[in-house]
Amino acid sequence: MKKFLFLLSFPIVLISCNQKDKKFCECLAKSEEFNILNQSILNGKTDVTTVKKAVELKKEKQKVCQDYVDMNGEQMLARKKECK
């Protein structure tokens, strides 16, 4: 009976491991949005509205991405592939 339960639960575990991490994907999207805006600032677009928006986006990004700060590059690349 124990073997049957193990065999029954194993596919469920595999399926749940393959689902994408929506919060991580949100973190990637917010980071990309911030990077684009930051690049425009570095290219000379430094009006007050743009800078305020960049500061706001940075705070949002930090909040959304706080669970992934200690993640290594290999793990990030693996999760990034799931977001596409």
C-alpha cells in the first residue's frame, strides 16, 4: 500500500515542480521595466517625472524581488526560462 501511495504521489510532485513561479516572473518584469527607464535616464532624459517614476519602480522592484535576493545565477536562469 505504501508503494502504491508513493507511486501515486510522485507524478503530482513532478507536475508541481514544473509550474512557473509567477512571483519570480513578476520580479523579472518589474526589473526589466526599471532597467528600461533607468537606461533612458542614463541617456539624458532626466526630467523630474521620469526620475520620480524610476525611484517608485525601484521600490516596487525591491518589494517584489525580496524573496529572490539570495538566489544564485544558475537558479535564476532556470526560473527565467519558465517565465517565457
